[in-house]
Amino acid sequence: MNSKLHIVVRIDLDHSRAQVIAKGHITIHSINALYVIAKRANSLKGGLDLELDISSAWVDEDALEMLRSAARAKHLPAKIDPGQAPCTISVLADRRHRSTTALRQAA
């Protein structure tokens, strides 16, 4: 597993869609990089549907819950977007995530 985070952004302004594809290891620390990219994509056009595709990444449970919480709130965290611009986020994830509890027990 590669611990570096690789992010690709695909934007379709005609259809008001953006896809942020992340590979690597997403933790509660590296998630901020993903949020910053999502904020930049969201600022390109109002009403943009933003898909965060993390299906090819290893995602810690806490980080996955943070992403899902932002999707439910329809806002990025205030420390990333102090203006709290509306952000329609969908999270595309598979079952490949790491339990932080299991990681602590393994150490």
C-alpha cells in the first residue's frame, strides 16, 4: 500500500459535475488535502455536484466518517471553508478501509 495521497480532478462545467479521485492512504491528517481540492473544485461554479471517489484508497474509519459527515451537512469543514459555501458532496467508497482500533491493537 502506498501511503502517499494521489488526487485527480475531473470537471464537467457544462453538466455541473466534478469528480475528485483519491488513491493512497486517507487519514484524519491527510483528509485536509482532499478537502482543499474539493473546495477549489466547488468554487468553480455554483451548484456543482461534487463526487469524492475514494474507492481505490485505503481510508481510516475516522476519516471516512468525516467525509460522510461533510456530505450530510452539505458543507466542507469550517476550518477549510470559513464562508461555508453550499457543497453537494457524494462519497463513493468501497469496503476497503482501515479500522483505527485494529491498527492500534496491531501496534
